[in-house]
Amino acid sequence: MSATENPQLNRLLAIMARLRDPERGCEWDLAQDFASIAPYTLEEAYEVADAIAREDMADLRDELGDLLLQVVFHARMAQEAGLFAFEDVARSIADKMEARHPHIFGDEDGTMGETRWETLKAAERESKGSTSSMDGIALALPALLRAQKLQKRAARDGFDWPDTEGPEAKIIEEIEELKSAPAEMMEEEAGDLLFAAVNFVRAHGIDAESALRAANAKFERRYRAMEGKAAGGFAELSLDQQEALWQAVKRDE
């Protein structure tokens, strides 16, 4: 179904065109540009992920709409600048997905494993003039996720430990370096330690971003439970009393 055959998509495109109308549009929408809208785009993507994590499908529907609005907003600004339009965006991703699935849309046999997927993506980057395996990893990614992607790219070039012992030893090394670092070097050494921790987790086949997101959720859940058990106010308790509540909450799970 094309955009012209989808009344709700056409309606959304028309709404955005109206909001950006130089004479009759919304003052706030008209004042925006790609850079000012980018933070909202990232925020909406995170809210989609949050709705999925909460398994709230009604909220997911709404958050996907908010994310789609961001795509429409960027595409409208590009169209006004004579760069491209929404249909070009849709065509581009459709072409890309067909090219990345030659076993589905083409004549190739086989399945699409991670290695084959990454090989196709690497070929795309080379066709765009890429000269490094590090090219194409967005700077705006969360630092943990970007660290993991950098390490995976390096691993595909063979720059990786053959087992988990190397990453484990590196963590121990980085802990000692952080402990002995002068004040002006502590942030750099802390970054090295976090990078090493991501590598250790990756060596065990675990997605670091998903693991930390789950740990965050667990800590928040337990903390809220402690607050609920502290009749007189959690912040007024001694550290030993708080620790006792923490252990009680863990036992109750």
C-alpha cells in the first residue's frame, strides 16, 4: 500500500504540512530545525523501548505514533529544503531491506544469520565510501551501546580475545589503574573500566545494554519496595536499617 492509498498516513502528512505552513502554521513547529528536533526523536525512541519493557501495548501504539511523527517532521523539513520527501525515506528503507534479504527477495539461498547481515551492511558502508570498520557507528548512541558496537566491529576484524579470561583480566587491571590514578586521570580510567566491563559482558554473549536496563529496573523495584516497608520514612533510617530492609525485599522476591 502506497502513501497515497493510506488515508491516515496522508492525514498525518497533511497535518505536518499545515503546522509548517509559513503563513498559517504553528509558531513552535516553524521555529524548529533538524538539530532542535533530534533530541525529541531520541526521547521518543526511548519511550517506545520503555513501553515494550512494560509490555504496555496500548502505550506502545501511542509511542510508535509519536516516533512516526518525528520521522514525518524531519522528512517535511527536508522536503521544504528541496532535499527529499517522506516517500523518499520510505523508498530508501524499502530498497535497503530488500537488498539486505537477498534470500527472501532475490535469488540467493540460505538464511540470514548475524554474520551474513553484518557482511551486507559492511558492503553498504563501503559503497558509501567507508574507509574504517568504525565508520557508521552513530555518535549519539548511548555510551554503553556504542561501546558494544565498537567492540563488535573490532571483533569482526579479529581484534578480540579468544575467551573470557582476557576481558576478565582487563577489568582487574583497570580497577587497579582507577584506584591509583591521580585526580586528573580518574575520569579517563573510569571510562576504561566501564569499556572493559562491556567487553567482558559481550564475551559471555550478553547484550550489555539490555542487561543494564534490567538491572536498573530491578534496583528501582527493590528501592520502591524498601520505601514501602519503611513506615517512618526510608531516608531517616540508619544505613544498617536500610541494608536490613534491602535484604528483606530481596528475600520477598
